[in-house]
Amino acid sequence: MSSIEDDVASRPDDEAPEWARDEVGKPGSALAVIESVFGTDAAETSRRRPSRSREPDRKVNQTLRLDVEMLEAYRREGEGWRTR
């Protein structure tokens, strides 16, 4: 078993130092961060738009009961028998 001193993940990293509590601050919205980093155009592009209205379902869920012989005949037709 390795000790904590040998564990690479537990060693301090100069490129990613630990943050102090006062450095973290209160998080803002993702759009605010995108706007501050990439600009207003990027934030506007990222903004969620209202979705298009849903079309009414044109399909109906239906259960079909078949004789065993009929089902076997469909299966013998090979690949894609369920969609026929």
C-alpha cells in the first residue's frame, strides 16, 4: 500500500493551486460566465430558445394478437419480420 506522500493526486500542483474560501465567491449563471468570457454574441447564441410546438402524435400504440402459425410465417421471412 502506498502512503499519501507517494500519491501523485495528493501532491500540490503549481498550475492548479487550491482556492481560499474568499476566492471562490458566489457562483453566477452559466450565461453570465459565458458572456464575461466569450462576449455577448456567444451568450446570445447559447441562450435557450423556446422549442417548436409539438405535432400531435400520428401513431397509435396497438397490441396485436396473432395465431402461432401466422407468427412463425413472419419469422421465417427473415430479418425485419417485426416491421412487416
